[in-house]
Amino acid sequence: MTRRIFIAGNWKMNLTLSASLELAEGLKQKTANVTAADVAVCPPSVYLQPVAAALRNSNIKVGAQNVYFEKNGAFTGEISAEMLKDIGVTYVILGHSERRNILGESSETVNRKTHAALAAGLIPIVCVGELLKEREAGVTEEVVRRQFDGSFSGISAEDMTKCVIAYEPVWAIGTGKVATPEQAEEVHAAIRKMIAAKYGKDAAEAVRIQYGGSVNDKNAEEILAKPNVDGALVGGASLKVDSFLGIINGAK
Ligand code: PGA
């Protein structure tokens, strides 16, 4: 099975409405002939709808950066998976390290969100990754396994194949310290083994595993060339048309 490269831009809490639309328009035009990769952008929730409208009839899908796990009700400030689906959102990033570490999100919460996203027909991009001190202590795989087991608890093999996993070593996010292609490949291969052990070989071969953490137009091609790296989740370098395009063009 060949897995299509998937490049997603995580805009985080950046840009204005006009800057979002300008970026979306620029990407729409310049990706019109891209065939080697699936592409998505994940704007702040308030810009999801206008960006989705701007990207209609383009090669770019839209993702949210978070979702709440309940369907509706008295949950002030939250947004449901159905609401995201309703406005044309395709993907949702779950368990990003900034949500885990700054906002206190646990794997149990990520798991409830994963179930809710799948039930609404959204594709979850579930993030896992170790802190610097965990890598230095030699427990990277253990940490990633705990996040993997927790985040996908109770998910069927069929649903698992719909999910995307993003391996994002926390020490590489926004720091300019990218993992070497070998470091990324090692953890990606370990994650694929975890999927195989729990869901079987077919599911493991189907699931796309993105790398994230200081990916840019200079280092993308080498990382994406690794056999178990199926794409990138890009923060900073997704905020400019040319740098994001350079990453997309790194997909061969
Ligand atoms: P970065 O962020 O590319 O700015 O390191 C990646 C991410 O957090 O998804």
C-alpha cells in the first residue's frame, strides 16, 4: 500500500482575517497543480468558515485546531465536531503538545475528542511526542506508547485507518531544533509497530504518520523521504505562502 503524503499547516493563534484570506488565496493559486500530496490548513476557529469558503474548489482542505467532545449543550466557549463538519471542516488536530502542556489536556480527553470527531465524520490528526527531558532520559518510546494507547482507547481498527498521527517531539516545536530524519524515522517506525500490534498489519500500513517540529522548506524533502514519514504538520513555516509551498514541493 502506498500512503499519500499529507502536509498540514497549523496556523495556531496567528494572523488576522485579512491575512488568513490572503494566505489561503495565495496557497489556492500556487497549489492548483499539486498532485504529489494532500494539503490542509488549520486556521484559528474564528477564521475556519471564511478560509473554507476561500478554499472551495481548491486542492486544500481545512482543519480545526481543537474540538469539544460533547454533541451540544451548556458548554460555554466550546465547539462541537458536528459544528465543524457543518461548516466544511475535514480534519481536526487533537492532543497538540501545546494543548497537552499549556492547557492541561490529558490523553483521556484526547480520546473522547477522537471518538467525537470520528462519529461526526471528521478526520482526527492525533499528536504525540516527548519532552526534551523524556528524550534525554531514554523514555521516548514509552511516552509515545502511553499517549498512543490513551488517545486511541476503544477505537476500532476501521476507525483507526481513518486517523492521522502526528509525531511531534516537543523539543523540536517552534525551536528551530528539528529532529534528524533518522530520529523521526525511528519513532515513526515504532508507532507503526504499535498500530500493527493493536489493529493489525493492514491498519498499520494504512495510517499516515506526519512529523512535526521546525519543518521548513529546507529540511522537508529529506524528512519526507523516510519510509515511515508520511507527511508533515507545520507550524511557523505554514504562515507564508512560499515556505509552505516549498514544504509541499518536498513531497515526491
Ligand atoms: P513548528 O510547529 O513547525 O512551528 O515547530 C509545529 C507544530 O506545533 O505543529
